[in-house]
Amino acid sequence: MPIELNHTIVHSRDKHAAAAFLADLLGLEVGPETGPFVPIALVNGVTLDFMTSPHPDIAEQHYAFLVSDAEFDATLQRIKDAGVTHYSGPALDVPNAIGRHNGRRGTYFKSPDGHVLEILTAG
């Protein structure tokens, strides 16, 4: 059997709020709570399992989502409508901008827990 990523745990201060934040912006559904986790399933079968961290300090992680051009436009509009600042690159130094690299569009934004989230097109 080939090896593939099945899930990853996303630490948060409030697993329900964190899952809802990302699901709302990406236009996805939050799955039913399973044990200590609140999942968001992606189309490739990977789940992001949100967990309320027992530690007050949450290490920043980066999660990137490959989307179609139409999904990029719709997600970017939801980001703007939610009043979330987005950036052209991973340094988060050019606010409210889109990065363009090799025919791809991308933008970065932060979750309430400090994770750096990215949406990018295939090109």
C-alpha cells in the first residue's frame, strides 16, 4: 500500500471555533466531534482534526490548500467579508495582497490561534 497522509492534528484554544473559522472561509463542512477532535475533511481524504490544546502556548504551523481559480476567488471574498487580513507571501509583510508565482495565485492569512494558512491555485 502506498503511504499517504491521513490526518493531522491542529492545536487550538477552542477546537470548535478554530474548525468553524477555517471551514467557513474554505466553504467546507465541520464534521461531527469524534473523541477529542473536531474534523474538517478535505477532498483528497485528509482530515484536519482540531483539538483544544492543554497548553497555553500554541506553536505556529503552516497549512496550505490547493484550490481551483474559482475556489480561490470565492475563498478570497469570504476572507475579505470576514475582515481577515491576507498577505502576498509567507513573511506576512504585504497586507491585503495576492502573490503571483509561475502562473499561480496565492495568499496567506492567520487563524485566531496564530497558524499561517495559505490558499493557492494550481496555475
